Amino acid sequence: MATIAISHDQDAIQGEVQIAAPPERVFQALTDPRQLLQWWGQKGMYHGTGWKTDVRPGGEWQCEGVNDTDGSPYHVSGEYVEVDPPRLVSYTWVASWSGPLKTLVRWELEAASGGTLVRLRHSGFWGAPSAVQGHYHGWQRVIGWMQAFVEKGETVGDASGDFSSAAGLGATESRRRVVVRVDAKAGAVRR
């Protein structure tokens, strides 16, 4: 069952999900630009038009994309901080819709019965409550998209937006936690 929460101090988003695939497969989905382009986004919401990754400490990554609701472009980029295939990847995150805010994304992958326990931590939001909220909702979608891609081969064009079952959220929890606000300036539809 997937869980995702904002820390009490509003500085970080933490998530966890069990994925029915080995850590090597999940690591590839998180770092291979061809695969990222296939699963990170949703038709009618937003989608990437190009990904570049140099997966090594100090290497840069970049995603260019388009908001499908209004056609506006977006850009997200950063630098890899830690890379330990297939167990860990972390990178800085600077998004065009968040101004100068620079945060840190960390994925930990642990072999577990039946696949991989994936832990996500996105930190550095102190003093930016609207950014943490927007990214919180975004990570719920992203985790669902990744799980659907790795486990079932679903791509951006297949994504329906309801990842409550893929992420292991019950119907009540899904209604309460998966809220999509169409507010491109706040980044809610882009993350």
C-alpha cells in the first residue's frame, strides 16, 4: 500500500510504495530518459517533450515539457547528488513554476518480498507551503504513473489520472488525498 505525507514542519514530502518488480527495473525507470519520457505525465494534463540524464554524482538532468491544458512550456532540472545503482538516486530539483526554490529528491530502493520497496523523500520546502502542497499532490500521481509503467507497461497516453488502486489507496483515502487542482502557476498540474 502506498503512503505519502508532508512532514510536520512542512519541509518534506515522504512516500513509500511496494512495486512488483526488482530494484534494477525501478532504477531504470527513474533514470533512463527514454523510459521517463514514456511514463512521467498524463495525456490531457502535462507531458514531457524531452529528458536528458547524466546519471552520476555531479551529472545534470533536465526535463522539458508542455502543459496540456493551456499549451505552456515547463522546465525542471537539477544535478545528481548520490547515485548507487540500483539502491539509491538523489538529485536537486528546480522547477520553472516554483521560482528560485531548489529542493532535493531522494529515491531509496530496497529489494523486498515480491519486488521493491520504494521510498521517496522530497525536501527543502521550508517557508514555501504552497510549493509543498503542489508537489505533494504531484508526487501522488508520479508514484502511481511509475508503478503502472513498471508493473503493467502503461505510458503517458494510457494514464487515466486515477491511481488510487495502482498506488494501493482505498476509495475513501483516494478521494481525500488525490486532489488535482488545475493551477499551472502553483505547479499542481505539473508535478
